[in-house]
Amino acid sequence: NAGVMQNPRHLVRRRGQEARLRCSPMKGHSHVYWYRQLPEEGLKFMVYLQKENIIDESGMPKERFSAEFPKEGPSILRIQQVVRGDSAAYFCASAQQDLETQYFGPGTRLLVL
Amino acid sequence: SQQGEEDPQALSIQEGENATMNCSYKTSINNLQWYRQNSGRGLVHLILIRSNEREKHSGRLRVTLDTSKKSSSLLITASRAADTASYFCATVLYGNNRLAFGKGNQVVVIP
């Protein structure tokens, strides 16, 4: 049973470009969470999704950031018009049920030049 | 707001010694989880302890939870060089699925 998969592992973008980060949850998991980690800091919650639904997006910046988890395919975290401050590691986690253990992917490290 | 806060922030020990990290939080929780992160890597789940549990063991790990003091501790016994990593506690609140992470404890085990 493969773990949570994220791609790309590293992403370099210039200011103003778009970044698309993908997350495939563990098999059988329908709950997906996105977190952001700035250098030397802990992870900060961004958004919680179930299939085709955004359950909690209270940690998402109001502009430029969006997330989806379609019926088929991976969850996508999309950042439009990236700025240098978006440079961070973005982690996806999945869980089988609500309030259960979240299993993390290896992360996508975004660098905005 | 950030829930978990670990103490101490950095710990350096000799191989074979025990390492203890503490985590405090502010509000009532559903459960508390400990994770390990090696430099530049993803997080590895270590252990989950629920609010109605006081202690859990997993291999060389021992986690305690004191809900009256709103604190948890992670003990790694007989440490190994491979235990060198950052350790994070994260809380899950009632009615809220997200993990709230502390800033992390960096542990260095010297061979």
C-alpha cells in the first residue's frame, strides 16, 4: 500500500507564475489536508477536503490560493501569481476517517525566484 | 492560533541516553499526536494519544498526556544516532479536524 504521494517534490517558479501541487492520498483515504511549513517553523494548517468538498479552508490565504479534491484524480493545491513569500514546503496528509491519524506525504518544496 | 508548544527547543544527547520532550497546549483536545521529521523530509507519524488516555507506548517511545495540565511528554529511551530529527507535537481539537503543530524540538543524538 503506497503512502501519500506528492509531486513535484521540488518546484521553482518566478514571481507572477502559477504553481500547481498534487497530492494522491493513501488508498482508501478520503480525507486530505494541506499544510505549509516555513523554514525553521512548524506546519500550519491550510485546508481540509473530502472528495469533491472543501470542509475547512480557514487556513488558506484569501487570495491566490485554491484547493480541490475531485472525484477522480489527486488533490490539487493551486497558487496563482506566486510571490517570494510563498516559498515554503507544502505537505499533504490523508486520513481514513475524521479525527484519525494523518499520514503525510514527502512534501513539495516551492521556491519562488 | 498555534496549539502545541514544545519545550525544550533543542536537545543534544549521547547515544544510549533517554530524550524527553514536553508539549503544552491551551484548549481542550480530542487527541494529540507526535511526529518526527528528518531534515528536509516529510513527517513520520509516531504515536496518537486520545484525551481519555494517560499513557501509550510504542517500541522505545513513551507518550504521556495530562489533560489537567494540558501537557504531553514524549520519551525516547536508549536513543540512537538515527533518532536525530525534529519532533513535533500536534493537537486535534473537538469538532476540528486540523492538526495544530508546535514549533518542534530538534534532537541530536551523538554517536
